Amino acid sequence: MSNWAIKCANLVGETGLYRLLCPGCLPVFMIHRIKEVDQPREGVTAIQLRCYLQYLAKQGFKVLSMDELWQHLSEGRKIPSKAVMFTIDDGFFHYQNVAARIFDEFGFPLNFFVITGMLDQKIWPWDHQVTYAFEHSAASHAEIHFPSGVVYSVNLDKRDAVTTMRAVRSALKTEPQGGIYGWMKAELYPKLEVDFPSDIPEEYRPMSWDDARSLRTRGHGVYPHTQSHRILSMLSLAEKREEIRGSLKRVVDELAYIPQVFAYPTGRLGDYDGRDIEELKQTGFSMAFNTVAAYVMQGQDHYQLPRFSLPEDSEDFLQIINRFEALKQTLRR
Ligand SMILES: [Zn+2]
């Protein structure tokens, strides 16, 4: 659709027509990162995020908490047509500091899925370690031996660096994950001629458990997102257990409550499997989120609830919020 047609469709969306045509579908957004205005990375800026929340407040949208979503799903109650929910993954200090404060301004809840090893100040996520390595590499070419033995030849020309980094990060998700952290130090960083940082770099600084407790007292949710962010489908049963049960235990110990919601690392359909879902059920979780771009609806598998990435383009945001996207998905079906 042209920009003009999308703008028109969004104006119609504001009347509530699409919500009327597509009732009972809830957009749950996943915020990747809050970036500075001049950063060339993915993510929304703090200014954009505030604009989105201003729009929701002005239009009278209800921003649901996780408990409210569970009440609707477990009791089979109709999901309100003017509702929305927000999540943010991993547990970086910057998110806690910037995103949560913006949500606080509006009194809206934000749901954090945290890598517990990060809050324990032990690790920073392997996928972000890949980003850091590529951003700091001065090499022009590298032959990278992946954990499976496959050799990946990469051109580090600056013009293609972001595309190359994303391709490597994506390819690594289907590689054996057991020793991924050791592999970074032993293979990726030396090949890209980058010194592995002795301390966690400031931009990847984790929030603390005190920060997490503060979030909960301010009405936000904090839930586990594994211990180390390794891709669950690429782990052994024992490793899956350790990631799921271990992260649950850390949240219980530190926050003194039993969380019942989980989010799969990176969350694409192949990034978790039926054994992970079974493990979540046995461990007492009631809901889990992936990252498939779709609306949450009544009758869905509670262990595979989808989420939209929070769009950087406000017209895309409006399409999802006002359910024009739901109408398009219905027509496609
Ligand atoms: Zn994550």
C-alpha cells in the first residue's frame, strides 16, 4: 500500500471501525531497545515511545498488565477491543531506566522478561556479544569456524557490516548452543580481531535485582527469560531444564513471588520446541510468549502467545493498534 493509502486507512482506524470488524484480538508489543536519536540501530527512540503512549492515553486505550491478560485468557472472557500490552526483553539497565520511566509518566504497566544470569551480573547476552564484536572489528575479512564445524567466510566491508552481522547472528541461532559463550572468546573475537571486554560494556549494562524489585513496586511485571539467552531448541533436555528452572528459581529467590509467565529467547517458531513447552507446564508456568508477529486471541495456545515488534514507523504502529493489521490478516486467511 502507498503511504497515502496507509494514512487514510489509519484515519478510518481511529473511528474504531476495524476494532468493530475484528473483535477480541490483542496486540502485545515487544520493545527491542530504546535507542538514542542519532544511533543507526534498530529500535524506537524515547521520544517515539512517549508519542505512542500519549496517543494511547488520549484515545482511551487500556494498557493491560500480565495478570489482567491471564484473567481474560483463563476465564475465557472477551478481550477488550481497545486494549494493548507491552513487553521488553533481556534486562538491560538502559531499558529499566528509560522505558520504565516513560511508562511511569502514564501509569501504564510494562512487562520485563529478564535473563537472570544478566541480573546476577554474570553475563551479557551472546547475541549482543556478536553485535559488539562486529561493531568494533577493524578486520576486512574473516573465516569463522562455527560451533558445528561449518566455516563461514565474512566480508567486513563497512557498507555490508550490519547485514553481515545480522546474517552471522541469525546463523548462530541454529548452531549447537551449549558452549556458545566460550566460542565467542575462543573463536569469534580473535577472528574479528577484537579484544573481549574484561567488563560488561556500559551500553549492555544489566539492571540489578534491586532495579527489578523497584519495577515491581511501581506496578511493572518481571518474568524469567532463561538464565543465559541460549536458544532452547538447540540445547539438551538437561540444559533446557537448567535454563527454565534455574531462571524461575532466581526470580522466586530475588523477588519473593512465583512468576507464571515466560518468554523464549529470540522466540521464532524454531527457537523452542514441544519439550520446552512441556517443561514450562511441569514447572508451573501458565503462559509463554514467542515473537511471531500476530495478535493474541482467545483459544490460542497459552504457551505460544505471539508478539509484534514495536514498530519504528508510527503509521505501522497505528495499523496494529487500531486493528487494521487484524483486518488484513483476516482477509489474507
Ligand atoms: Zn531476549
